[in-house]
Amino acid sequence: MLNLNSTIDMDVKTFLRWWGHELSFLVPEKIRQLLSEPQGFIIVSAEKQQLTLTYQLGEQVELLATLARDMTAVEQYKDLLATDERLSKAKVILRLSAQDAIEKELALPIAAKENLHQVVAYEMDRYTPFKADQVYFAVQKLPKKLNNDPDQLKVQLVLTPKTTLNTLYTDVNTLGIVPLIADYEGVANDIAHSNDSYNLLPAHLRPEVSKISRIIHTILISSVFLLLVAVIVMPVWLESQSVDALTQKVKKLEKEANSIKALQLETAALMEETQRLLNEKTATPSMLTLLNSLSILMKDDTRLAYLQYADGQLQIQGESPAASTLISVLEDSELFNNAAFASPVTQDSITKQEHFQITVEPTKPATKADTDVK
């Protein structure tokens, strides 16, 4: 089952080297040839009193010469350089035999990975017959697939006695050969992946690398890297800018749409209110029509003293010799409905007239269109 609590151990340097190697395939072949001219390797191996020189370029391996470890080999190597121009550009690897170096796998605590070289140097006399100041050594972490214990770190220790390597270095240097790397044939470096190589040569025996060429190489690699990043990032950045611009336009349009919607709602509310007022106004006849109708309906012996229209009701007060007949008169009219006495009818003892107070609801008379609908 997948353990989500496990720690991810990532070698950043190894990842960047791998990434750079993969990105190099994106560079056109002609540009790669200009930036890095193919270089071969001269592999110098020592056997007893002889030095064997082998030239290797990719998968091609060619035996150059076998030289004696004395001064007679100086002229032979010079003649070899003069006749083969490849050798002047080649890098030199000093490869130790099983007689000159040993290799051993070690299992260390996982905490030792932070100071791997110091830990091995401190425990050198426990792992080997030598002390740390007697040997040149290199330590490499082994692939994780070879280590099943998560609490342990498996490493490969390669070492050679200082006297052995110093003597061999002096012999090849006398010939005019300056080795760049020293390794052990039992665990030889992979030339195709030189970034992962180990080196038994101490710092004081390694040749100085030209700072100018290193700076130029770094600048060229950085330029290619920046161009690749630009090719990847620029389209994304431009798309992002376009999206931002469209987002701003959408926000502006949304704001305008919201303003228009608010105006539409306000207009609809005003129209609704206007329609309501119109409906209320046309729901009942005008006051002039009501007064004209009352003057026609009321007989000459009936006198109106008070008239008020409020809340959809018309209230009339006055005197009449037969007030009870007024209810039927008003009900028979198309303009009035629900006529009723608002208070008891009283009779004046002197004039014999009946005092009345009537409430009635004015109604709009049916039009021809209403009659047709019915």
C-alpha cells in the first residue's frame, strides 16, 4: 500500500544534471557541434613496468601504444602526439588495476548522508586496513534499488594508497601526460555520463580548468536554458495577459449590465405604479359624473346637506320626505352599489322631513366592451 508519510529523498544536483542532459536534445545538432566539439579519452592503465594507452570515443576503443615506465617512453609519446592530432584534444583518465586499488560496499546509517566523506574518513581504519591519511578515496551512493533497508545507506568506497597513486602520477606526468581523473578498473567511470564520475585524484594533482572557457561554457548553457524557458513561458504569459484583459472587459460589461438591469427594474416599478394609479382612477366614475347623477336621481323635495367621498365610499346626508325610497333609487343606478343607511333615520318635528345619512359605493358603469366579453 502507498505510504503517504514516507520522506521523498531527492538529489537536486542529480536531477538538474539529468534535466540539462534531456534539454540538450532540444538544441539543434549544428549548434551542439559548435558549443561542444566531440572529445575522446586517453585511458592510461599501469601493468607492472608498462603503461598501456587506449583511445576511446563513444563506443569506439582503440589501442594506441604500450610504453615502458622509464624515460625512453617520453620520445615515443611525443611521436604519438605528433602523428595523431586527436590526442591533443583528448582528456586523460588514469585507470588503476586491482593491484593498485580496492573497492568495498558499506552500509551506513541514513544520517551519514549529509557528511558522507567525513563519516567514512573517520571510520576508515574500521572498514579497511588503512588509515584515512594513508589513502586517496572516493565514496558514491549506490542506487536505491540495491538498498532494501530504508534506515540504511549503501555506498561504494574506492581507495588507493597515496604512495601508489603518487608514483603512478609521477610516471605519467614525466611523459607529459596530465590526467584529469583517476579511477579503478573494477568500478570504472561511465565516460558517457561523466557528471556522475568519481575521482581518486586529490585536488592538488588535478589540472586547473581555464576560468575563461568555464565562464563561456556556463554563459552558453545559461543562454540556451533561458531561451528554452522563454519558449515555454512566453506563450503561457501571453495567454495569461489575454485572459486578464478579457476578464477586465467582462467585469466592465457586467457592471454596465447590472446598471441597465437596475434601470429596467426601476422603470418596471414606475410603470407598475403608474398602471395602479390609472386603474384606481378609472375604477370609479369621476366626481363630476357622480354629482351630476345624484342631482338627477334626487327629486326636488330632497335636499342634500353634506357629501364626502373617501376610501371608495360616498357618504351623503340630507332631508327627504321619504328617505327609505332613496336606497332603491341609488341601487337602480349603474353608478352606485351597496347603498345603506349609515345611521337611523330621524324626522324633524317641525318640517316633518326625514334626516338621513347614506353610504354608497360608486361603481364604473359597464362599457360595451365589457358587455361583449361577458
